[in-house]
Amino acid sequence: MKKRMTIILTMLLLIYGCGSILNRLSVAWDRSPIDDVNVLKDRSQTLDLDLHSGKYLLVDLSDFEILYSHDNDVRMYPASLTKVLTMDTVLSLTEDLDELSLVTNQQVEDLIVEDASLAYLQRDYYYTLRDLLYALMLPSGADAALALENYFAQKGIDLVEEMNRHAKEIGCTDSHFVNTTGLHDDDHYTTLNDLYLIVLDSLKYEEGRKILDTLFYTLEDGTRISTGVRMVANSKTDVRGGKTGYTPEAGLNIIVLYRHRERSFVLLLGNAMGSYLNDEYWHFDDALMIFDSLY
């Protein structure tokens, strides 16, 4: 598995170039001496921690080295981590993020019935694709996801089909998506390895880097939005952004992009069996426990 990931990452670097992926990041994901993280001595090992998350993957983005992992190649339900692929696919399909789209009142009502997470966008109101991407990623708005679907549907493009095509194109080998939102379906699955490749691909787009590096944002209509990832910020690590996800079937999932000692990392956690309804934020606890243990 490690060999397969190394081959895939090498291909990505050859295609995009390390500089084009990282050097233009708004948070300056620059290279630093490996000694800066000399506390991380056990490469590609399991963490000796009592975590709630059943799966994890920690990667040093400064040199693309997998530091710690467990069950990262085992299928999981991604919940709203799906929306990282939704964003990545939208960015791959269009360069004009000033184009407009809307979510209808009926679509929002249907999402409420499905208990989907919402950005609480104005109904029957036109937003730019840029604002919709921020609303998709930060407050995890399923209403933003459907507005993006509506935009491409008008062009005869099925966004979900494009997501599956794009996932295969960037090297995902064990993923299948049936919607843009992450609402549960038994046939909607991925792995942390595939999610990592999706994050890495998103970073090659300027807007993707900005969105993944954002904790707070103001939409053009004046609405202030934020991401739950801010809850894992502490004094030891510089948390930049990421994505959360939850359904009862998936458990609590999170992707965190952060910096420590001038190096950049991505942490992916899956299947922490807590519940927002019971104020059980085990994925946040796990991320903080990892930061505290490593740093």
C-alpha cells in the first residue's frame, strides 16, 4: 500500500510540480529541514494513543511523507468530507468562479427533511460559484452543494458523474460517490488514502488553497460563515483549515491542514463514533490529542 501511494504521489508531482502545488499556497507551504520535526521519529507507524477514531492518516506536506497511519486503505463512509471532492471537481471544470447559481426553496425544504447540514443561504437567490464553494466547505452547506449541481445541470453536466470520473483521474482506487453532499448511502464510500489524494489535488488550484486555508469568510450578501475545524486550534499548532463530516453511519470525520515549526501537515481522521446531538466531538478530541502527543 505504501508503495502504491508513493507511486501515485510521484506521478502527481511530475504532473503538477511540487512548486506549483505548494509554493504558491497563501500560507506559504514551503520546504524546511527535516530536523524541524525531529520529534516525529517513527515513520509510517501507528500512534500509541487511545483514539476514538478508527482510522487516521498523518502526512508531512513539506515532503509528502506519510508519518502515521492506521486502516487508511479501509473503506469508510465519508459524510461531508465528500464536499472536498465536490469542490475539487468544480474547480477542475470551471475557471470563472464569478458565474452565478441558486438553490431553490424546494431543494432547501427537501434538505431539511433529510437532516442535511446547511449554510442557510438565501433561497432562490443567486450566489457566485466562489461564494458557493466557501459555503460548501466552511459550514458544510448541502444547500451550496445543490446550487453547484444546478449550475452544471444547466450546462448538461452531471456533477456527481464528474466527481467519480475526476476521482479516478487523480488516482483514487477505492471510492464511489452517489451525491455531492455526503448524505448517507451504502454505495457512497471512500478511503483516507483517496481523500488525501483529493486534498492534494485541491491544493493545486489557487482558490482551493484559499478555501482550505480559511476558518472564517464573509459572503457577498454579508453573511459571515465559519468552519468547525477552528475548534481544534491550540497554542501548539497553527491550524489553517480543513473539513468536518458527520452522519450516524459514518461517525465523526475530519481533515485538518496545519503548520508546526514551519512545516505543513494534513491530518485525516475517520469513524470516531460520537454524535453532534450529544455534544460528543471525539474527532476534535482526537486531533488535539495527536497535536499534544507529537508536539
